[in-house]
Amino acid sequence: MTDRTPPRIESPCIQVCVVDADSGHCIGCGRTRGEIAGWIGFTPQERRAVMEALPERMSALTRNRARKGGARARRRVPQA
């Protein structure tokens, strides 16, 4: 009997799939839509290169959200 389990592919996905409209990066993992869609076909070296860029991307997403005032500011109704 042989083990038919496919090899495990490293992924930064945390199941929070929302793409930031300004940056084009997922707010959960930091990848672009193209990177997410192509992840399974990437070579290990390509995946590693993306993974190495993610900390800076996530930091930029956090800075940009703070600059916009965060979710609380986006929910606030402007006063007339």
C-alpha cells in the first residue's frame, strides 16, 4: 500500500481572504490575487520569495489602515 497524500505546501493563508482595494494585497496573508491564484503552481523558490516579502507588506497594510483611521473611522457617519 502506498501513501497517496499530496505533499504539504507551505502557505501564509490564515483563512481571512479580503483584498485591500488600495494595495491589492490580502489583509489576512499579504499576497496579491495573482499570487493566491498561482500559489499551487509556484516553485518552492517562488513561494519562498513571496513569503520573504510578506512581513513588509503586512506592515504597510497596517500603517495604511491606521492612517485612514481604521474601521471605526470608516463606520462613522459624517456630521452635517
